[in-house]
Amino acid sequence: MAFIATVPPRRASGETADVYRYMARVGGHPMVGKIVQVFSLRPGSMRRMIRSWELSQWAGQESRQTRELLAAAISRLNDCHY
């Protein structure tokens, strides 16, 4: 089984802690998914990934539920199980 070292939110400091706070702010809740934590050793990359999510899924006129449903449908069409 593969293992990727991460910095969990409760142990984060500096830029990584700042990015976790940014994720909580734009995501609307304090939970940080494991897929985000995979980038914790590269906080600049983690911030860019979160920003792309923010622009593509969390911003705009449609409800979040509608955007999530659309993203799930597209993932299914692309045979993406995540």
C-alpha cells in the first residue's frame, strides 16, 4: 500500500496552516479532506488547487448542490471514481 506523508491541520504551521484556514473559509467548514492534505508539504500547490476548486465549483450563481451534482455526473462520464 502506498503512503504519502502529510501535515494534518492540527499540526500545521506557517504557510500550510494559512492554506488550511483559507480552505475552511472558502469551503464553508473546517474539515479538510485527505485529498487536500496530500498537498500539505507543498502549500503553494495546495493553495492553487483549492483556488481552482473555488473558481470552478464554489463561485457563481448556481447553488452548490447543483454544481456538486454536475461535477459528480461529469466524473461518472469520465469513469472517475473519486
